[in-house]
Amino acid sequence: MKSVAQKSSRWKCVVAYEGTTFNGWQSQEGGNTVQDLIEKRLQAIFGERLRIEGSGRTDSGVHAHAQVFHFDAPWRHGAERLRKAIQTGLPRSILLKSLRAARPGFHARFDAKGKIYRYHVHLGEADPFEVRTCWSLGRDLDWPAVQATAKLLRGKHDFWAFSGENDRTYETTVRHLRRLEVRKRGQRVTFAFEADGFLYKMARSLAGALVNVGLGKLRPADVAALLKTRRRIAEVVTAPPQGLFMVKVIY
């Protein structure tokens, strides 16, 4: 009888989730994470515990349009049938959007070339159907100051001051913020971030800094200084998790 390892294929998956009720993506004690719930389904299908590897973690309350993960398992009944088997039993707030065979060496995290996040702000009081997917601010912002700050942040910088875990060891804290767009439609504001990688809580910290610039608590010059001094200050707040969406992983 051949071993499971000999029969295994590598599967690349894309999953969307509404993160309000989950303790984030990454497995932890208690089991109420997206990773834990998917792994529970895999165990039910294959009869053994299989680990999945995500492109990165998202925090409690953060959402995803297209988180990517991979796993190894033997399956001979077609990719769509496996996708449906995994989807069965998952809560409606998790949708396995796609599953396909990947090359043996594919790695959801290490092969990623970049990510796109969006952060949503409501300038008024968000209605009950939006409140779980945006930061309900209740105030307008100084848009010229916000746009000036966005321009300063674009490009390759050391974003240490915008990391939420400054005691963590990184090989480098330099990231290339390829795109930072500020879009306003009525009272709905979206910050779109694209970078070759993000530090822990970097997207939420950038959103928090942009909002505080718009509220007059920070100046664009202050933000420029933070990129040079690498010192986080209290005015760089971590924006609430419910406004953040992982939109795409770039390979």
C-alpha cells in the first residue's frame, strides 16, 4: 500500500471570509479561526489532520476577498468536487472561491510577490449593514492634507514606525508601497494599499495615520519624519480591524 505522501498533490486555494466573528486567520487555541475551521473540514474528508499554509495572517475582525493558502493531500475525484467537499460544513461567512492543483513547490506565503489591501472609512454614522465593514468616523477629513501624506508614503521606505509589533525581528522593515490611493464617494472613503509586503498591522497603522492627518492630529511633515526616525508615536493609531480587507495576493 502506498503512503499518503506518495499520492499527495499540492492544492492552491483562494478563500473569502467575513471576519467579524473569527479570531483571525491563524490557528490558535480555541479553534475559532478561519485556518482552524478549514483544517477541521480537511480532517473530516481525509481522516487525518492536514496543515494548511496561508499567504499571511489577518487579525481578529479583519476580512478577506482573496486569502490564498495551500495544502498537500491525495485526491483523484477532480478539483471542483474537492472544493465542494471542503465548503460543505463551513459557515456561510467563509467561501472557498477556488481550488486547483499547483506545482509541487508552490508556497502560498513565500511565492507571493505582493499584496493589496483596502481600508474603508465612513465619514458619518454607518448604517447597520455597513458598520461591521468600515470605521464609522462621524467626522470629515482635511483632504488636501490626506492626499499630501499619501504622496509622501508612496514608494520604498522603512516602515518600522508603522509596525504594530516593534519587538518583532524582521530581516528588513523596508517595504515598497507601490500604490496608495485615496478614493471618496459620498461619505465612503477607501484607502487602497499595494506593496511587495506588509509588516504586522502596517496597513491598519497607515490608515490610522492618514485619518489622524485628516483630523489635524498629525501633519504630513510629521509622517515624513516618522519614516526617517523609525519611531512610532501615539498619533499613529492602529485603525479598527473591521475596516480592513485583504483584496489580492500577487504571484
